[in-house]
Amino acid sequence: MQNVFRLDELIPRIELSPEEDVAMLELARSPFQSTHLVYMPPGRKIRPHYHRERDEVYVILGGRARLRIGNELFEVGKGYVAYVPRGTVHAAESIGADPLVLVFVSAPPYDPKRDRYYVD
């Protein structure tokens, strides 16, 4: 497993299929956490949902986003860090002209097929 990454080399490798709103490239995984590079084109959204078993941290590297965390809305861009504790409803929308790019850390590790509960 690689331990050091150059983001400017990784971002072009992220593939987004036409039916997806977000693309992710796994950077690291252990029994306790996973770390991904996330790419979301402008105008794309992640629907409101929550997780019963995991916490999430987002480190915004580029672009802008409107984040819902609980009952609050935040507009964030490069240099922001967001924490989403388990059980908290959250959503994201890529806003502005540039794609949203962020590092996403999940503890325990991210599993797209379990522990995601949509609220809409």
C-alpha cells in the first residue's frame, strides 16, 4: 500500500460514470478507518442520509460545497474541515464553477452497501 500521494497526479485518475453524482478513489484502509479522494462535478448532490455506525471527516481541497450537517447549512471551500458524527443527517452539493475535491475519512471504514440510511 502506498503511504504518500501527489494529489495533482491522483485527481485525473478519478473516473466518474454518467449515472453517478460523485466518484471516489480509495487512498488507505485499515480495520479502523478508510480514506478516499472524492470528486464531485458542479451541480451534483448527495442526498440527505445518516450512518448508525460511523463518523466522517471531510477536508476540502478545491471547489465549493453546500453542506448540511444536522439542521445547519454551511458553504465551504478549500481549507475547510467538516466533521459528521454518526447518527447525524448530512448532505452535500457541489456549488460554483469548479468541481468539489475533498479527502474523506470514515471510521470505521466506508462501505457503500451498508450503514447508509436516506431520509428523503
